[in-house]
Amino acid sequence: MSFSPTYEVQIGAALALARAGDIVRAERLTQELSSQHPSDTLLRRVWLPTINAEIAIQRSNPAQAVELLQVAAPYELGSYTILMAGPMYPTYLRGEAYLMLHNREAAAAEFQKFVEHPGVVLNYPLGALARFQLARSYALSGNNAKAKAAYQDFLTLWKDADPDILILKQAKAEYAKLQ
């Protein structure tokens, strides 16, 4: 099945709602998508598990998120981007879930995939954000040398960003603590 604008908007909206913590509406859209597209492989293997994993993360259940995302692993390096969600979204969420589980090495391995696959990531925002999370993973693991390098990498990518962006302020503060 090819994506239609309405289909893409529904998936993107469900992801955005889940990310924002509006779980009830995200679940409602997820149920609609599931019933409207019962045989859509990408929906069932990538997007529904990803949305449900985001919901699990919002509910502070990272173990469930990791479990839900297992089905998406074979598709993660494929070309399946949609409006408002770039490639490797399941990988990013898995990394976040591992950080919540205090499994910093597994989190770093997930975020490192973004560095290793620039041709898949392209210029989607998760590519830069994954570098920030990679730096955090290394810092929390006590690997200061790798953490510094990852923070520098992120800060170089964002050198022209608005200095008032919260995530940039956080990265600079965390990097300063390593000095």
C-alpha cells in the first residue's frame, strides 16, 4: 500500500499526540488506523508498534516499549518515512526506553546507529537528537571521553541553532560538567 496524505497525517498525528502525552487521542487514532488498514505491513510492523511504544514510554513502562519495538527492528534501516516522522524512529524510541531502564550501553548502541547510517538518517531531526542522547548515554556510563566527543559532535551540528532552544542549553550545560 502506498501512503496517502490522510494516512500519513493520521500516523504523524498519533505519534505527535503520544509524544505530547495525549494518550487517549493517540490510542483512538491508532485504533482507527488499525481498523482502516488491516493488511498494511508497514503500519502493523513499524508505525503501530512505534506509536504504542511511545505510549508505553509516556506511561513510564520502558520495558514494554522495548518489547513492542522488537517487531520493527527488521525495518529500521528501510525507507518508510512519513510526514512528521523520519527514519529510524523506532530505534530512537528504543534508545530512550533503554535510558529509562538505566541500560546505558544498550541505549548508546541504539543511538550510535544514527551516526553509522547517515544515508538513512539524512537531515531528519532525530539524527541530531540521537547524537545528544548518545552523549548522555556515554556520560551516564562514565565514559567521559566518548561523551565529550558526542557532545562536541551535537554542538557542532547545532552551532547555528537558536541559543534559547532548551535542548541546546541542556547539551551545553551537560558538556560543561564534563570539562
